[in-house]
Amino acid sequence: MLHQVDLDLLRLSFYALKRNAAPGVDGVEWQDYEAELESNLQDLRARVHRGAYRALPGQRKYHLKPDGRQRPLGIAALEDKLLQRAAVAHITSGGSPRFAATWRRQRWRRVRSSAPIRA
């Protein structure tokens, strides 16, 4: 699916990310990535299309809740978030009809199988 990701989709996905979010596990902030945006996006696209891109492992942090329990948070790298956003945009725009058809078929089976059987 990611072989259909182009520079325009990556650029739109980048600008859809939160600008003031904490840096990811790679330590790259939004403003730093934007400084060399075109070259960064071209490099990312080339690595994705070659199959050389590998997502960095997420970092696990814990946020303390008011009742004393801890809530786990997964912190991803900036490029991982960027590609995740691009993949979601591609799927929801109907860019992957095979995926959409499979999803609808599976959903229909779940709906039909959960219905009560009438005698």
C-alpha cells in the first residue's frame, strides 16, 4: 500500500501533524524536519519505495492518572507518524479499493453472524 504514497500526500500528512507535539523517539521536532522538508520527504519516499524504510521501535512512557494508576503511552518517531497519517489518508480516500472491499466483506460477515437466528 505504501508504494502508492507520493510527495504530495506526504506533504499534506506532514502539515496535518501537531506542530507543538513532543519530539518522538528519534528526537526530531516538527520545526527541524520542516527546515529541510522537501529533501526529507524525497528521502523518505525513496526509502519507502525501495523497501529500505524500517519503523523505529516506539518508546513506552507512563502517565500518572488521578487515581494513582499509570496509563501507558507509546511515543513514535516523526517519520513513523508521518507515514501512518499518509496511510490512513490513502485508505480513507478510497485509494485502496481492495482493502476497502475486504473490510466491508468482513464487516458484513460479522454483522450477519451476530444476528439472532430466527426459527
